[in-house]
Amino acid sequence: MNLMKPTIDTSKGGGISIQNMPIDFDFYINPEGKIIKRNLSIPPEDESSMQILSLNEAGELYDPLINEMIIGCDDKDKIKLSNEATDFFEEKKCKIKLLPLKEAITYWNRYEGHAIGLFHIPRK
């Protein structure tokens, strides 16, 4: 499997793009570098509430070739892993790095290993 990591770019206005494609939705970057929209069924009035990464979602994201999952969001407390998802990643010896969005993007762009990324984009 050829693992690649696209570079995430930010603008002064807070926008995000990957390979000159603006991104305005929550997304994953899988081990092959593919950008996948995170499908959440959250009503607009609940978008400011905590999002929890479930065991099921963790299982869908995980790939045996990765050694870290990088999570970025506008507020560190916006995304949380369920206890089961945390246990799952620990069992797989996959580190979790939960950071504010801009720090997560910088960390992602500099990261040298095999990782997956989950990025929560603030709604305007």
C-alpha cells in the first residue's frame, strides 16, 4: 500500500484547503491520502455540542499500517473519543493526538509517520 499525506493549507481568513480544493466540512484523511467527508447526522441547532467518536467509527477509520490518529477541531473539547474507541486504539497501539485545529494541521503537515487525520471544521 502506498501511503501518502496531502498537505493541508490554511488561509488568513481561517479557511482550509487541500490541493487547492476548499474544504468546509468535517473530514478524514485515510492512510492512502484520500479525503473523506465525515457523515454526521447532527441537526444545525446541535452543531455546537460535543461530538463523540464511537467504537464503530474508530473501527472504520483504523488501518493496521498507521501508528497515530491526529484529531483537530476548533475547540479541544468539541470531539471526544468514546471509552470503547479509546480502548480500541490503545489495543492497536495507535496513539491519539487531539489538538486545536490550527495546531493539528501544523502537526499533520510535519508528521513523518503513518497516520490518519480527523478534522472538525467550524461552521460559519
